[in-house]
Amino acid sequence: MDLPICVIGTGASGTVATKELHEAGLEVDCYEIQDGPGGLYKRDNYEDACHTSSKIYTSYACFPPKDGLVQCGHYTLSEYCDYQRRFTEHFGIVDLIKYEHKVDAVAKLGDGTWEVTVTDLKKGKSFVKKYRAVVCCSGTHTHAPEAKSVSFVQGFDGDVLHSHQFRSSKDFAGKRVIVVGGGESGSDVSCKVSQVAAKAWVATRGRTGHMTPRGPQMPETDHIDKYHWHLADPKNQMPEASFDLDLSAAHFATATWQMGGVSSYRDVVGTINEDFYPGLRNNLCMGTHINSQFGTKNMGLSSAVARYGLVPKPPIASCAGKRVTFEDGSVAEDVDAIVLCIGYAPDIEFLDKGLKMQVANPRNSLKHCVHPDVDNFFLVGFIRPAFGNIPSLSELQARWVAKLLTGAVAPPFGGDKMKMKAQIEKDRAEEEAQYGTSSVRVKALTNYFVSANDIASYAKLHPDYLKIAATDPLLGLKILLGQTTGFTFRLNDDYDLYRSRLMEMPTTHFVPLDLCLFLTLVHAWLLLGNVVRFPSCVPQDDVPALARLGAAAVLFSSKVYRYAAVYPAAFVTVLLVLMYHLNSHRLEAVFRKYVLRRPMRAYDCLTPTAWDAFHRKYATAQFVLLTLLTMPLDLAGTWFRAYLTKKDDAWNGPKHIAQEFKYRSKMEACLFGKTSQKWSVHG
């Protein structure tokens, strides 16, 4: 009789791993140190906390949000823990999970099996059990540094705490507070604290994350969607504005070096808004986009600078009593508290030192999951996409592990460990080149689109895209231009069910512009070959040059295709390239870097300047010009979309165009106007 499988943790990764292994017919024991599901989200649940990714993405493809895929918003952390509970009940795995059980040690035995030592915290007793394989789902957010041991706060006499200890902004009312870090936690905490503190600063490194708004369910955008001005569908125009909707195959493909970050043309428009201005100015000055920098998927820090007087600063140099000196020589006096939002150190504490050195760095494993030298030990959830989210990738990893353990798929590269190691090194080099110093600091950082598609390839989860394009072109367009979600990779399980879910999901009205960028990229590849590079998961090197050039000859020889696709796409691409590179923020950054020889850093970009009013007026002029020049494309897209979504009287063009103008005027009124309402940005 085969030994069971051990799963460690029931956060966003452990529950889906348990479900997939159980459904594959394997015996499973899952151990969780807490008294219920949720993992990190149960442990570190603070004031009004919610996810930065929408319910569409944070939910597993096999268990979508109960309120549907159109108006779904974002889970609060408490709601997500409840989602996890309902997930375990729905798939009948409640009895497989042993809560309040702490894994003390995991050891590899000589026969290739695993010995796991566990303590039942309720009974206070330990036991040892043997397993065939171990699936580690304890996550990358397990070990927070001891706050007062951090080097740059030595000598500080006030309170020092790590963000995982933060519970309520009320604890900082009337105090003078420094928040360290410009990531998602830093953005949340900065905004909350700055509203109640007597004085607040935020100390950042040279770069923050690439900042994007979370979506209109959150108070940062709850009165109107000020950022996604290009939305079209009147039925669900407000709720669909999460940045998740930009995570399409077309968008990922065009956010590459050869497009020069032009996919961030959205940020030019967003700077018109007062609250988003500091954050999006930061993006433009830094030249970041979704494939160049990790994501800060909320505008808390930006709003705090714009509304609540948060003061951006460079990193802390030293502390003496309650006096804090920053690296630029400026000083903050009488500081009461420092909140460290500096992330976590990944640690798998129940492994011995030798095994930990092999597997603790997720980049030592193929797709942060399968290690070439440690058989039957798998990581699930040690994968932090710059944009996208962990649960979606965890679900794919869990499905892959279940298939490996049941023999449904062969080991990667047929079990050839040398080839696997070579691919691991190639992936490591690609991730480190793409994300730079961020990849060194965040070992789990990866590209969502590349990882999802690569894992699906190893696990044989891809549907037949050519067949879909030929027999179901609407679904093919949705896969290309809609969100990259787990629904696509479940089409082989139940085509009709997951097709309906894919078609139900909203898309942004940036789609026509993204399609133009994508078509231009494809046309350039057809002509220039592999000088033009798509994301590494696209098998473009497998296409023979003769076939590529033949396709180019057929397409470009058609006058209809040239006027319907090639010329409009090229025109829009040139327009967006000029809009992005001739934006006043980009010009300022280039001037400072190459003329003044003083490159801008994050605190420079975030700090208000005398030129801010000019920058917003300049962006407004660009917005108006873009709207006028792309209006025919925009209205055609609105009309065509009405037809594709089978709306009533879909061919009533004037009706849908009138709705678009009505909605557009509503957007512009808010985008150009200033609101007096104050709100807090939830985290």
C-alpha cells in the first residue's frame, strides 16, 4: 500500500494542494498550525485589510467567487478566510486537515520516503509519521525580522514594529511616525497612519513598486473609476476596473523592451487625477511597467502624499534617541515610532540545514516547485508574481504536483536532471535580468504570464489553441485579450463550463489599443523574425523562417488586411509611443539623468514640485488628443463588443455609441475635476 502525502499549511496554497491531491485519488494529511484556514491572511489580519487582487484572481478557477465574475470586487482578509473555509467544505477535504498541528521536523530517509514530526498543540503531544512525499505550502511570508535588530534603527528610542504587527492606525494617533518601505504593505500603512498621525514620513529605496490602482470597490476610487477611463460596458462599467483586467496575453506581450514600456500609456492618463498623480508620476519617471518591476497594486502611498501630507524621504541612515537622519542629510525630530514594511525572509524552519540550503530558495526549483535533486519534495505557493497573484499560480502548481505523483504526466525533461538544471538556471537568469535588485531581495519574484503558461505546459493543461481559434474565434479573442486566468487551463476538464466563465469575465476598453500594439508586434516579428521577442513561454523559435515569411507575404499582399489591420495598428502604436515618451514626466526624467547627471529616485518622483500643475495640464492635453484620434477605433470597439456580448439590439450602433459618450463624459467630469471627499485607502 502506498504511503500518504503530507501537505504543510492551509493558506492560499495548502488548501488547493490538498484538494488536487485528494481528487487525484491520493491519501493526504494536511497540517496547519492555526485553528482554521487562511494562513497568512488569518494571522496578519489588520484594520480593514483586503486583497490587492480582485476576487476573480484570488479565487481558484475551480471555485469562483459566489457573487459572480462581473461585479466581484476584492476580498477583505476575513472574507478570504471564509472563502477558504467554504472551499474545504465544498470539496470535502475538511477531515483531511488537522488544525493546530505544528510540523517540527521533516527528514528524508534512506529509502526515499519522508519522516515528519508533528506536535498536536491542543493535546500537547508529538508524533512521527512516514510519508511518500511532502508538499510544502508554508509560504514565503513566514519569518519577519526582529524589528529592533534591523541595522538602521539601532539607537532609536521609540517604538519599532514590523508590518505584520500592525493592527490599527489608532495606535499612532497624534504621533510622529516613519514608515519604511514603498511596497504594498508600506503603501497601506503609510496611508492609514498619515491620516491620524501628527506627522508622517515614508522612507523608500531608489525605486518603489510599479504602482497601480486597486479598483473602484476600494475607497481610493469608490466615487467613480478615475483611472480606467476607457471602459465601455455600461452594465458593469464601475466594478470591472481592477488592474487585474489588464493582465491579458496581449498586454504582457507588449510590455517588453522592444515596446519601450509603451504599455504604460495608461499612466499618462492617470496622472490627471490628483490622488493618483504622485504614484503614476513615479512610474513614468522611473520608466517602469508590469514586466520590469514588482507591483504595488494600490494607491495608498500616492493618496497619502497628495491628501494627507505624507513626506517622501530616502532611506534611514542613522538614529539617535528620537532623532532620525536620512541618507540625504535631512532629519526628522521627536519621532515616536518606526514601522518597518520591509518584507519577510523566506524560511522553512522544519528542514535541517543541508536540505534547507537546497530548497529554501524557490529559484533552485523548476518553476519554484520541483527540485531536481530532492525527489518527492515539492514547493507550492513559493511563487510571487510581480503582477497577478499567488493563489492562481498555486492552483496550477498543485495540479502539476498531483499529476506527477499519480504518473499522469512524466517528470520534466523525461527525468533528465541536467536538462532540468539548465532550464532552472535559464529561468533564474531571466527573472533576475527582468526584475533586477528586486529579484535578489524577493527570491520568489516571477513573471505571472510566463510562469502560468510554463507550468501549464509541464502539466499538459493547455487547451488546443489552434482548434479554438478555428472553431470558437470569440473564445480565442477572449483568451488573447481577456485576463490570463486558471479558467483557460481548465478548458480540457469541462469546455462548456469554463468557456462560460471566461466569456462572463469583463475586459477593459483598453482592448482596442492593446490589440493595435499586439498586432504591430506580430507584424514586426513576421518581418524581422526573432529580433523581436515575445515572452519566453511563447514558442516563437519553433516557427520556421520560411513559414513566418510566407505568412507575412500572404497578409501584407492583401490590400484589405493592410488597410483594416496593418496601417491602423501602426498608427495607434506610433501615437501611443509618442504619448508615452513625450510625456513631460518622461522628458523630465531623461533630462535629469542625461543632462544633469542626477537620476531621479523614488522619493524625488513622489515629492510635490512647482511643476505639478503643468504636468497635469500637459497630460490632459495628451488625453484629449488621444481621445480624438482614437475615437473611431474606440466607437467601433464599443459597437463590436455589444455585438459579441449578444446585447439586445446589438447592431443599434447609435444607441451603444450614445451610451459610450454618456459614460465618457461621466469619466471626464471626475478625471478632470477635484473632489473634496476624503477617504482612507484600505489595504
